[in-house]
Amino acid sequence: MLNPAVAGTQGTLYACMNYRAQWVGYDDAPRTSGISLHGRFFNGKMGAGLLMMQDEIGPSKQTNYGATYAYHIRFPDCELSAGFAGNYTKYTLDGNKILLHNSQDPSIDQTISYTANATDASAGIYLYNDRFHIGFSALHLLKSKAELYKNDSTKKGFIKYATHIYSTLGYNYSQNPAFVFENTIFVNYVQAVPLMIDYTLRVHYRRKVFAGFSLRLRDALAIHIGANIMERFQVGYSYDILLSKFRNYSSGSHEIVLKYNFNIVEDDKTSIKKTKFAHQKYNDWL
């Protein structure tokens, strides 16, 4: 969802669902849900996927539909993927849920719920193998606008999308065959918004269960737990312990993620092989 170059990097066919309830205790607090499906074809040279994500925040709701494509270049010890995505967004604003200081504000109609549409694009690159990954992506490249009240000459509202820049750096470390330490740094930059930096450490035990934490700068400490079931299905849960002033008014945030890897084909013609939730080379090393 954040980097279209990831399409096809998980094997033949890969599905993911997630749901996040943020800032529990606030009325109409942010809620995000999504589902994605992606895989690879043409002997592992190309990847493609579909996604749907819905974001509800107070009076607004946006549903995003996207299609991704990625081209994979294999090197002796790693693989480089470059991808792009097209997106279609439905943005709904419920004026009944908005309290205005100026009742004559021409950008909001408090009497109706209005839906506007917008199209956009994103792109990214992803370099990875069984031990590390480096990713870079940009969303909302077109900086598109969702125009509200098109048929009303007295009301004109525009929702402008800003470009989001994401980067990730990860490394898997292990000295004991039973334990793998998964380290990831995630950075998000948006103009005029404080830089978001997130560090995650997860410890995997025999590819059966995992636990860890994420430290989000100036925001929260998230605790993670999860398990692999029947080798192809993974369930994960995280709970945010708020560190900012929001902690005085909210009991935290909850998120659940479900993943299923359909990957069955093992062929030397494909790119770096994967089974279940790890690379084949990584499995052999363990």
C-alpha cells in the first residue's frame, strides 16, 4: 500500500488484510482498514497487485482503490524492484458532523453529505534479499484535488492531496538458529508536517511466533505479538502505548493484521525463492 515496488516480492500470490482503530476514547477517531493482493508472473520478472484502503476520520471518509505493477531485476545476491501504481479515491465529507465558527463558510455545506472523486499515482523502488531491504517511495505524485459541491455556485471546497515520501531500511540478524531479530527503520516525510521516524524490532522464534516493539518518535510505543499458523497463515496484533499528550485522553490504538501466502511454486527460473513467510535461502541458513 505504501510502496508499489513491493508487488510480487513475496512470491507467487500473497494476501494481506489490516484494521486499525486509533486513539480509542475519542468520538469519530481515525479508523483505517485495507486489503491487498499481489503476486508475480513471467518467470518472476514482473509483479502486479490490487488494493483497497478505507480511512475514516471524523466527518470525512475516503476509499482508495489501486492497481500496482513492478518490474524485478535479479542480481547474484539480491533483487531490485521498481514499481508504480494508479489510484482512484472516493472522498466523502458529511457536513452534518462539522461545527463551524463561521456559518457562512463557503468551503463547507453543513446540510449535506457530498462525495468527490480523485485520481492519483505513486512510484517506488525496493532492493532486498533474505537478510536486508531498502525501500523508497512517493505517494500522491500528481497532488490531485477532490472538488466538492461542483454544482453549487455558492459553495466551493477542495481537498488537496500532498505528496508523501516514504523510506524503509531493514536487516535480519541471527546467531542462534531458533531466533531471528528483524530490525526496521521507517521514515515518512510530508511538507509542513513533523518528520515521522519509526524503529521496529521483532524477534521470531522458529518461524512459529514473534514478539517485539515499535518506537514512534514523539508519539507512541507499540507492542507487537503474532504467530504463523499452518505455515502459510500469519496473524499479528499491535497495541500503541501513547507517549504524547494524547495519552491523557485516549487508551491507545489497536491494530490487527492477517496475511496469507499462497506460494507453492518453487522454480529456478523465478527470482529469489520464497516459501511461507521467509526466503528459501533464509530457511536454509536457519
